Amino acid sequence: MKIIAAKWILLMDEAFGIVEDGAICFDERIIAVDGADQLKSRYPQAEFEDFGDAVIMPGLINAHTHLEFSANRSQLRLGSFVGWLESVIEKREGLLAQCEAKQCIDRALDTILESGTTTIGAISSFGLDMESCAKSPINVIYFNEILGSNPAVVDTMYGEFLERYEQSRAFASKSFLPAISVHAPYSTHPILIRKVLETVKAENLVVSTHFMESKDERAWLDRGEGKFAEFFKAFVPDPKPLIKPLEYIGLFKGVSTIYTHCAEANEAEIKAILAQDQAITHCPRSNRYLGSSRLAIEKLPAFHLATDGLSSNDSLSLWDEMRGALMMHSDLDLAELAKRLLLGSTREAGRALGLQKGVIKEGYESDLIVVPIPAETEESMVAISLILHTQKVEGVYVGGERI
Ligand code: MCF
Ligand code: FE
């Protein structure tokens, strides 16, 4: 059992509660939050550490990233979605090989942990990141991806997916939870979706999917037009969209689902997602770099933040993502936005993934980070200051253990 104290504790409760001069007593789970003296007399056997001028808060949760693309710097073409996708197909082999050779997945995981992210949702297209994720101290929801739009190859795609999924199940542990990702409405045949959703329901898993990420996706799914029409002609003679967006959302009814991006989603689609009690991931930098619209977060009751992969971003740090979001949503009140971004990187992400993480509350898991903050910081500036100045954190606890 441990007690840690600091000038500020950010609880990440709904009201963004801050405890001044507080302390937390915990083992694997959080036992109590109070003043240091009170906790020390209540739990005299606990190990004690005072971090002084610092913030203690839940470890950050990045619900959507692609570690297998971590070798990318400027090989992939940014600016528009289908242009980017073509470059992925062209450069994929090289990028994956480069990543294996340079062990860049392990390095990416190290930088993620140093930045204070203690849980990730890793979208895995090929299974190359499986062992690294399974052995990392970071908690991983390992989303085995399924895709395939051509009916002629759906059985092969499903077989190949199943093999990866079964392999990942063999690694399952407290910090490695196998799950399933359906790539996107333009890339995954409804036959495949229905098939994997049977497994999802039987095993009560969380599903992750890309949804309405780009203007190209909007034009294709609504009207069968635009750059996707050209793109698919390379594979099939007379390509047609596989499904309407609202129908796609309907497939996931009754399943805990995370829709990543939604930058081009319309009001009816957002309403349908919320009516099904499902979650929306916001990746502001990835959207900017792939030419998508700004997601109107001010219209959403909740959202969580994620970095996406280095395939469409310049870092895997949620602090960098929060700084990007502060700039992107330039009409929103700075202090309120800062709080929402912190909640979106902790509480809301934990909730979307169905974890007892992301909040400092009795019974929640003890994934905690310690971030230094100048002594003279006023309470009203704590959230803004954290976002503007944090690169690496001073201390990380995962499941109550100091890493
Ligand atoms: O999230 C970004 C952009 N949107 C879609 N997909 C990916 C992203 N980063 C990597 N991907 C992967 C995706 O999982 O690229 C492939 C999929 O395996 C594109 S479809 C051939
Ligand atoms: Fe993604």
C-alpha cells in the first residue's frame, strides 16, 4: 500500500474536481483520497512519498493509435485522404519492414509511457505489434483489425483475421485485452462485420471503427462519387458503396462501439451514435493532416481524444494532441476547453473503453501520473498550464506499481 501527496490532485470526476494539498492511498486500486496527515494516520503501514509542487492525476488513455506505422516520418502523403491511402498501399511493405528492423514499436511504446499515457487502444492491422504490446507495462486494448470489401476475398480475410485474433487471445492478461476493430464503412463488407460482431457479442468486447473520417468517404458513401470511386476502380470494374452510413451505425446496435474521427459525420449520424450510447474519438491533428473538417466538439455531450498513428500524426503524445486541439478549436473558451481535453484524455477515454480507469475514485485502478507544476500556479491555471508545458512526466504508476 502506498500514499502519494502533491500540491494538486486532479480527480477527473465529471465536475473536474481539484483537491489542493491532497494525497491518495492506493494499492492495485484506489483506496482513499484525503489530506496526507489523515491518510497517514489511517494507514500507518503505507509507504509515503510527497511530490510537492506537482499534479497527480489519472494516467492518460489514448484510445486509438496504429503502432505498426511507427516508422513513418514523411513517407506517407498528407493533405487529402485518398492521396494518403494510395501512399499507404504503395509504401506499406517498406514501412512495416523498417519498423521491424528498427524495433520502432518498442520505442514508440517507451515514448508513450514517458509522456504519461498508461493505456492505449492499439489498432493492429497485421499483428506485428502483438508481442511488444503484450510485454509492455502499458495497458493495451489490442484491436485486431478486420477489413475487406471484395466479396471474393472475404473468406480469406476472415480466416486471416481469425488467426491473428486467436493468437492475441493467447497473450491475454490483465494489461493486454484482445478486442476487434472493424476498419471502416468503405473498406469492410457487411458480411464480415456481421460475422465478427457475433464474436464481439459472445465475448462482450469493445469494438473500434473509423467512421466518416474524410470528405472523400462522405462523397463515396452518400453518392458513390469522388476520389474513392477512382480508387476502387483499380480493384473492381463497377464499384459501389457497400452500405449507407446510418445503416452502418445500426449494425453496431447493442455493442460498446468507438467511432473514430466523425469529422465529416452529419447531425443524424452523431445523433444515432449517441442514441446507441456509443462513443466518439477525436483525433484533431490526424484530421488536420488528412484534410478533414474540424469536429464540432462543442455540439457533443462527450468525446475522448486520441493521437491516431504516426501514419497520420507527428507524435503519439496526448499532450501534443491537447495542444493541437487548443489551437484547432480557436473559438472555444480556453479554460473550459482545457478541462474538456483533460477529461477527454482520461475519464471519457476510460469510459469509452469500458475500463475502471481514468478517474481518481475509490475502487478505480491505480494508474496515476505525477506532473511537476510551478509553485506559483493558481488553481484556475492548473489545466491550461499542464497542457501548455507538459512533455514528459515525473512519475508513472500502473496498477499501483511505480514504473
Ligand atoms: O487512422 C489513420 C487514417 N485512417 C485510416 N486508417 C489508418 C490510419 N493509420 C493507419 N491506418 C491503417 C488502417 O488501419 O491503414 C490501413 C488500415 O489497415 C488503411 S486501409 C488499406
Ligand atoms: Fe486510425
